[in-house]
Amino acid sequence: MADNLERPERLQVMLNEEEFAALDTWRFDKRMPSRAAAVRELLRRGLAAEGFLHANIGTRSGDFGLLNGEQEARKTKPSDA
């Protein structure tokens, strides 16, 4: 259980007033113990909804970009010239 409580990475997130209020409302509705716990749970749910819970080690942010998909689509489609 102690391993689950170790969180060596820190992430700072800036929210506007509406986002902050929505986070607190959700947190209290779900009886989350802290804002940090609520953010972690929402992040976990969002990632799970997208079909994955973590990226493979060594994965670059560019691997998730839209440009790669567009470039590949252009290579396979004939030009409209």
C-alpha cells in the first residue's frame, strides 16, 4: 500500500474559476479526500475512456500528434490535382 502513496512526480495545473468550482463540486459529490485525489481520479477516468491508462516508456509526445496521421493519409490518397 505504501508504494501506491509514493508520487515522485509533480504536476502544476492552472484553472479558471469555473473549472475550479466544477472540480470542487465533483470532488465533494464523489466524497474525494482532496483536490489532488479528485484530479488523479478524473485523469485516470479520462485516460481509460480514451482506451489506455498509460503510455509506453519512451513514447514521445509527437507520437500522439495529428500531423503524423494527416501525413500518412496524404501518402496513401491520390492527389486531387
